Amino acid sequence: MARRPTKPSRSHGGQGQVRIIAGQWRSRRFPVPEGPGLRPTPDRVRETLFNWLAPYVEGARVLDLFAGSGALYLEALSRGAAEALALDSNPAAIAALRQTLQLLGCRHGQLHQGDALGYLASQPARPFDLAFLDPPFHQNLLLPACQLLEQRGWLAPRAWIYCESESAPSSLGLPGNWRLHREKQAGQVHYSLWQRGSAADAADQ
């Protein structure tokens, strides 16, 4: 979830709270710590995204690289993800998510506080089926994160990748073997869903 300090505050189901839309924790609300530009992905965008992903979330291994409020991360766990890892550099955000997981009794959600790009420089024990990337805007984080996901073996062969960006998907320059599946725009935010293909797919472009 991105931090967009130049934008006005938006409402997401109550001051300092986010609502889980569907799944085992449907309609449960969880706190969002105060912070400059700390804004969850809006309900309507999350609902659209998870409609796109409906056949693929249950049983998936999920990675949320810039988790922030954890709205996408918790939604995936609520909808049956087998396990999920959330990263964020903000200690208050990770502390709030840890408390939420405890309250929900969730034992298959992992958390890591730290720099996402530094974390991605290592190699995972197992690849992920689904990745969420909603980095802070105007900090040139999205492309290097996507490149590291691809180069360091973080993604399963047919993994799904969700991106939020300030630019249109066609201008992002993401890995050539990723295929754009769906895209929409909400205000100034572009959001898109990609599927990873093979190196041969990139060669065929």
C-alpha cells in the first residue's frame, strides 16, 4: 500500500480503520496507524482486484512487498491464502499488523520490517504464487522491485502480480515475460494485474 504525501486524505470505511471485504473475516475492521500519507488501497479497488483473482487466492502463497496498512495482505488471508508474508519499513505498520493477526488467531501470516529491495536481493526458500506491489509513489521503487522478483526466483512459473502506480501500465517497463491481464484507473492511481510467463514468452514479443 502506497504512501502518497501529496494527495489529500481519503476515506476507507472509518477514520483509522480498514474493513475486510470477504472471506472468513468478512466485515471485520482493523486499525491503521497514523502516518504521513499512509492510505490503504480503497475498498472498491480491492473488490475489483479480488474479483479478478477469485480463482487463484485460495491455497496460494502470497507476498505483499509494501504492505502499509496490510489491507491486501489481510484480504488474501481472509479469502483462503495458504500463507502470506508482508513487508514494510514502518515499524508502527508492522506492529499494528502483528496485533491484528493475533486478534484474528491467524498463524499462517508472516511479517518482516525492513527495506523491500534489500529483502528481495536474497533468494526465497519457495517461490510465491501471488505478489502485491503498491510502493510509495515517485520514489522509483516499482521497477527495481519487479526486476528483483523476476531475477531472484521469488515468483512461481505462472504467478500473478498486482501493481499500483502513478503511471499507466504500458509505461512501466516491467519484465518482458509478464503479460498484462487487466488494468483500471481510479483517480490518479493506475492499478494492473499481470501474469508471469516463461522467458520464451518474452522472446516472442
